Amino acid sequence: MSDPKPPSRRGAIRGLGLAGLGLAGLAGVGVLAGRQADRGSGGHDAYFQRVARALRDAGIAQPTLVIDRSRLLANIAAVKANLAGSGLGVRVVVKSLPAIDLIETVASGLGTRRFMVFNGPMLHEMHARRPDGDLLMGKPLPILQTAEFYDREGPVAGPQWLVDTPERLTQIAAVARAKGVKARVSFEVDVGLHRGGFPDAASLAQAVDLARGDPNLEIAGLMGYDPHVPKTLNPEQAFASVLKIYRAARGVLADRLGGDPARFTLNTAGSPTYLLHARDTVANEVSIGSAFVKPADFDLKTLTRHQPAAYIATPVIKALDHMSIPSLEGLSGVTRFFDPNTERAFFVYGGHWNARPVSPPGLQYNDLFGRSSNQELLTGSRRVRLSVDDTVFLRPNQSEAVFFQFGDLAVYDDGRIIGHWPTFPVSA
């Protein structure tokens, strides 16, 4: 058998050329694979067209927070349906709905007078507007604010002050003694969030004994907040742990105070988990706020029956055919090649909100250009139909702080702006 012939020089060159073409082809495939899809799809859908028309008809041409009243009422109905048969009361979270007409719409729809408050200014506001309300603090306040409440309001029953440590309990007792009042206290239980509160039944029992022995204190109940559950690796296991910890805390009240612990406020949940407690709980009420307007951070499996009911609407003040990066103009074409959603530039009235653009589809922020609270840049492909004076809609990621940034809330219903709801005075 003869030895194989060595390859010719011409064949070797041809092979290298074919290999080079193959590598270049693979590189080209990689480049194309790295390109972003064009997410533009024209203008607003029918819903946002109606809202935009309503804003124009109302003469609104500045950044505005819009509340969809029909969707708000649908979310209230969803809460009622989800809680039907559970026996759970609802405590409305004020910080998430910081406008008295918004709060009253929700409270009236649910038939509740229970509210959760998170700071001193809103506490005074709610005490003045709802003297019949049962107010529970959602977080411990600095003791100076506790004293200031009684200085302003006098020797009233006051809210349920949230207690997370024996030291804070001692402080509240001292204020109550100095002001001549009997302060109501509820104990924060760490049910797994690990943001403070009593970590176990033994430490809670010691605090209950301390409060029980002080004539200036009245024990009102427990609060255990569990928004971490849907975000854990095993939500079912996390929720089972919440129930176990809360059951032990409830047992402390029964052991130390006697009688049926259901006579106390046994508060739990939040918008992300109230549905879980409707199915199985040891509490007697749930706190709900954001679920009524459903910001983007609340797109959760437990809130699928809820609809977004709050949007930021703002006019386009500049519409440019091409987006250019300051000092890097030469890279703009490369940027557009890899991401066609950076082709056009739209500068809107205001900006830098904790929100994401939702309509028209395909708009996005630009990290290279940066954010602006004066003239925010949004980019889109050539398929995005927007002109100067058109409206862009963004969806807030949260409600509590964002709602304060626009003045009165514009209430939209059935194709019209039907009114405006003033927000509370700005507070943290």
C-alpha cells in the first residue's frame, strides 16, 4: 500500500480560505445574534388612545398621574372576591394610596375603617379626617413623633403604636405616663422578612409581660409582614414558615393574656401575599394598598386578578429622527445597528420617575445618554409613531413615593377625566 500524497500548496491555500470564510460566517452570525429585536409596533392601542384623548380634552399638557377609576373599582372587587369566606378584615395601607379620595374610595368599597399609617404627617392627616378610624402604625416611629402626636391631638386613644424592641416599649410607656394617656401597642413579629421585630416567642413573651404590667399601656395585637414570600426559592415553604411563626406569636397572647386572641388585632400580609392568607392563615386581618392600583413591581402570580390602574402621562416636547450620543456621535450608527430601538429620540416633559415606559410599545431609556428629571430621553425604532405634543404613558414601579410627584391625581373614567384627587402633603 502506497503512502498518501501530501496536499498540494494550492489545496492548502484553498482550505485555509474556506476555513477563513467559515470563521467570518460564524462571526457574522454572532454579530447578528447580538442585535436587539425591533420592539416598536406603531402608536397607542385603543385603551391608551382613549386616555390620551381624555387628557387633551381636559386641557392637561403636563406630567400627570392618572388613576383609572373603573380599574380601581375592579381591583376592589377582586379583593372582595379573593377574601370571600375567609373572615379576614382589610386594613388599607395609606402610604401606598396617599390621597384621601383614593383612600375613601377603597375603604368605602370594602366597608372598612381600618388603616395602616407609616409616618407622623400622615398619622395626623388620617386622625383628623377619620377620627373613627382604627389606625395601626406600619413601622415604629421615633419617640419624638410619638410625643408630638399627643402634644397636638391631646389625651386621645391614638393609634396602635408598633413596638419592635423592649427599649421602644419602655419609651412609649414613658411618653404615655408623661402625657397622661393609655397608649395602645402592637408587637411587630419577625415572620421571616428579618427587618426587625421580635424574633421568637420567648422574646415576644417577655415584651408582653412588660406591657401587661404597665398601667399606661394597652396591648392591641400583633403585626407580621411577609412580602418576601413570593420572591423566595420555595414560596410554599416560606409561607408555611410564616404561619408557624405567627401561630406561635398568637399563642403567646393566649398564654399571657388569656381568652380568645382573636379579640386582638392580628395583622399580617401585604399586597403580594394577601391571597395566600385568604386560603390559610392564623391572622384576622390583612393589609392591602398597592394591589388596588397595581404598579409594575406587583406583577405577581398572587395578583393576576388585579389590573394596572395608575399611569404617568407626559407630553413629547421634542421628536428627533436620529438619536445622537453627545461627544460620541460617531458611535450612534453602531448603536442603532445593534439596537434599532435607539433609532429615534423623544424628549418628554419631565422625567426620572420610578417608572417604565409602556405606550407606545418599544420605548426605552438610554443608559449612555443618562436620565433627566427635566427632559427625559426615550428612544424607539422607526416603527414607533410619536410626534411633538403626543402623549407618552409610563407605568409606576411603585405607588407610594411616585404619587407625590405630580400634584392632584387625574381621575379617568369612561373616556373622560372626571375629576382630580389631591394628594397628602409631601412626606417621607
